[in-house]
Amino acid sequence: MKASNFFIISFAVILIVIVAACGKSLSKEEKEAKILEKQINEVMAIHDSVMPKTGEIFKLKKKLSNFEKTISDSIQIQKIFRCKNLLVEADEAMMKWMHEFREADPMLSFQEKQRYYLEEKKKITEVKNKMLSSIDSAKFLLHELENISK
């Protein structure tokens, strides 16, 4: 191989490595933006996984109300009342979270934005747990009521 060909090939390889390295490096701001985007996506994924359950909550409240009209046992009526309240509270918690959720203030530092999204993740996880728990309780009670009415 001639020295000039070796030089050209070496130069080309070095140039490719430099271009590839430059193309892949992200600025500090870009890295931070990606981290925040990931946090937002995690928060919204939790919301999106449980939001459809609001329809189920409505149906369960309606079923419980129908039983409430036909049952004379005061203990069962109290259970229905408490269970319906749990469903209402869970639904209201979701509506409140959705009403209050905003993207982090752009004036906040990166660390403050991270803390904000972490706090929002905790809040929506609590909402999710409240919704799922109230749904489970309602289903359990409905099963119990159906067995009593048979």
C-alpha cells in the first residue's frame, strides 16, 4: 500500500470517528431534557393505565345503588354506603390530580423539575392505588351481596 493511500484511508477513518462521536454526544441541556421527558412519560403512563377505570367506578356505584334500594339489612347498607364513598373519593382524586397537573415551571432548575415530577409520580400512584383498591372493595361487596340475594 502506498503511503498516500494509507494517509487517505487513515484520514477517512479518523474523520468518520470524529463525525460519529460528535453526532452522538448530547449537550447537558439535551441530556436533562431527555431525563425530564422520561419522568413525564412515567407519570403519564400511570395516569393512562388507570384513567379508563373511571368508567368502571361509575358502573360499580350504579350497581351498588341498585342493591341499596333492595336491601333492608342496615349493616349491608352501611357497607354499601362506605364502598360508594370510597369509589367517589377515588374518582374525585383522579379528577383533582388531572385538574392540578401541569408541566414543571420552565424557570425551575433541573433538580427542582426532577423533584416536581417525582412528587407528581407519587401523587398519581396514590390515586391509582386508591382507585384500584376501591374497585376491588366494590367488586368484593357486590359478590357478597349477590350471594346474599340468591
